[in-house]
Amino acid sequence: MDIVNNQDIIKYESSLVDLVKKVVVKSLETENVDKNIEVSISFVDNSEIRYLNKNFRNKDKETDVLSFPQYDAIEKIKEEKNLVILGDIVISLEKAKEQAIEYGHSFEREVAFLTAHSMFHLFGYDHDTDENTMLMRKKEEEVLDLLGILR
């Protein structure tokens, strides 16, 4: 797991990195993925995530998290025999801080949720239908619940 900080607006403790790692591991466990996995996570600011959102999704606006999966289905990940490069996660810590205030919970809880959300995108899940959105939300909350992260 490679976690890099590419922003200087939001200061955070090393415990945030530890939390993100726990969320990644628990997400893998809940999907029964026990392979050698590589995930890249970048912390950015709103300006950087807006740039990425515009260039990769053609949406000229800030967002909280972007996922860049290498696979389109969990079954394909499980079939792999060697190291699996799952993909990249980009989290705007600036947007996470804003949303934590808006939703009335901790910054750490928001970053944990965004990490879980993005992990399930890397597994091939999407929220293209109401049913899929509900399934993703259930899986995200299961990971947070298993880690004892309050809603």
C-alpha cells in the first residue's frame, strides 16, 4: 500500500494513515480477497481533485474521492494468480474536512468512509442503479462497523 500526501492545506496525524490502511485491509477481508494486492492512495486538495475530475471524468468540479480501478469485477481480481494492482484512490482531504463538518461527524470517519467507498469501486462495484447503490452502502458501512467507526 502506497499512501502519499500531495497537499498542504489539511494537517493530519499519522493515525489517519493507520486508519486508512485498516479500512483497506478490512475491505479486502470482507470481499474475501486474500491475494497480494497493491493499492495507491493519494491525499490531495480541492484544486487537484477538480483538475483530475475534469481531465478523467469531464466534470469540472470538486469531488471528495476518485477511484481508478484496474479491474471491472471482483471475480476477475479473485481469478488473478499473481500480484494484483487493484488501482488508485485519490482523496481530497480538504473536501473530506468540509463534509465531516456538514454531516456532523469526525474528519477521520469521513476519510475512512471515502476510503471504503473507493475500495468497493476498485472491486468493480458502482452506484449506477438504486440497488447497486444500496449494496455498496451496505458494504461500506459493514467495513466501518467492523472497525468500530461510529456513524
